[in-house]
Amino acid sequence: MFKQRKWLAMSVKVKLIGTFGAFLIMCFLCGCADKTEIPLAPTKEQHYEEIKVIKQDPLAIQKELEDLQNTKPQPYHVAAGDKFDFKVYDNDDLNSQGLIVTPDGYVSLSLIGPIKIGGMTVLEATKFIETKFSEYIRFPKVSLVPTRIQSGTFTISGKVNVPGRFPLRNEPRLSDAVAMARGFADGLFQGDSVEMADLKNSYITREGKILPVDFTKAIRGGDRLNNIPLRDGDYIFIASSMNETVYVVGEVGVPGYLGYKDKMTLMQAIAWSRGVLDTASSDAWIIRGGMVHPKVYKVDIDKVMRGRALDFHLEPNDVVFVPKDGLSQYNVVVKKILPTLEAINLIAGPATNVIKP
């Protein structure tokens, strides 16, 4: 009986010690939990900067359009593909018709052989040829009459029926360019034929600058001030009202344009363009709303790639530009990307030629 009571006492004592020990351990753990700081995952946020594009004053725009109306055409210079009729007075055996300027600027004439006149005005070329003939003929008098001129041209692309390069003949204006391209292209929408041109976002560039031309006023309203005379090298782009593409240009593996997909992001577009080059900046510029009335965003793609910022969601017709170095001025960005956009639009032609990622 004594042994049984002793065993019960020891059992209770062990249980009390165990309970008290467990209590101490729990208190210790709870105390440690209060002092221990468990690191939390950094919160991802949308990191981008909206670049403010300074809009021109309406009076300044009107003044620039008036100046564009009065711009004098550049003197004609002989170019490859031009055709001439050539005559040497009192020397009919030296006359020639249909002389074509070679790609390197030469024509071949009787008696003196190949002679380079590319890049000269007609007056300069005539004097130069007379100088060459004077070695064989006393006081030569020559006539150089252009019958086909290739040098003065403009380019129109986008939603027109016949995009391409056209000669500058008879002082054409913007509306004439659309007529020469056989008007705006049509497409099908819900079974109906609709015009696909978006005049609000169409633009014309000259020497790397977008001109402040309102296409709706010029084409739809017949406004002469906006219907400017064209000059050599002008580039006209007629935007699409139904396009769903994204342009990716600059320091990427394959600049071009992609078919837009729902919830498409900046990093997806860059990946489908074969990634960025070693020379690329850490920032990407996204131009939204067309080149005429844009909203511009600058995104730190390094932060996105390192998981420190959320990816940037794109919209149809966005232009993504990855520069070589950090840029802060929108007009500088435009000058850099316009030649690439023009080349892509010329190569692409109709909107059906979209690269599918």
C-alpha cells in the first residue's frame, strides 16, 4: 500500500513538472515570436513616369501652317532613273533621245563617253557637258531636256489602296497624295464595308519632324491651310481605325510590329522582339494615342525584370521604344523612332502582314 501511494505521488509530480516545463517552453517560444521579425516579400507596384508632352499654341500652329504654304520647292537635281533628250546644235549626229541616268549618276554621250551629272541642276549639268564637248567642238551649244523626273518624290503608306512612293508633279498637296494613292482603304466590319482610315491619328513628317497638320480639316473639310503643298521626301502615314498592333522599335533584337493580344504586357512585347540589346537603356518609352496627340510613359524595365515592379500593360497601337541611352525630351524620341516607323510601315503594307507572336 505504501509503495502504491509512493508511485502515485511520483506520477503526479512528474506530470506537474512536465506541464510546468511545457508551459515554460511555450512562454519562451511566445517571447521569441514577439521579438523575431519575419521578413515580408516586397510589395510590387506599377513604376512608370508619364512624360508631359507640351502642346503647341494654336496661334503658333497657324503661323507654322502659313509658313508651310509659302515654302518654296527645292531646286531640281538630276537623280538616278531620270530620262533626258540631248541635243548638240549643228551636230545632229551627236544627238540622243531617252538618255537614262544610271544608279551612280552617269549618262553616256557620243564622243565624250560616260559623264556624271547626278546631283547637279539641269543648268549645272548643261554647262558641265558643254565644257567636256569644248575639247572636241568649238563653242558647243547643248540642250538637256528632262522627259522623266524621278528625284522629287513623296511617300504615303498605311490605310490607302495603293501605298508607295510617288513623283512630285504639278505641285501636289496632301489631298492630291490621297487621290494618287487611290483613296482610303475599305474593310469589313460586322458584314458592312467601312473606311478604315483614322484621320485623327494620321500624320505627315518632313525632315524628321511631325507637321501640325489636321488631316480631318484638310481631307474632309477641304481646308486649304491644312492641305499643305508637298515637298521632296515628305512621308505621309494614314493610321487605321481598326488596327490592333503594337510597334516595338529601338534597341531590341528584331524591331517590328506585333499583333495585339488581350492583356499584352511590355515585357511580353520585348520578349517577342527577341529581347533588348546590350546597348539598350534601362528605360522603355511607350507612346499611346498616336503620334499627333500622344500620351507618353517611361518604364524602368530593369525593375520589372528583377521583379521589383509590376509589368506595364499595353494597349492596341502602342509604340514601344527602347533607346540606347536615357532620353528626357519627347521631340528627341520622335526624331529617333520616326525613320524606323516609316520603314516598318513601308515594308508592312496592308495591315494583314502582321507578325504573330
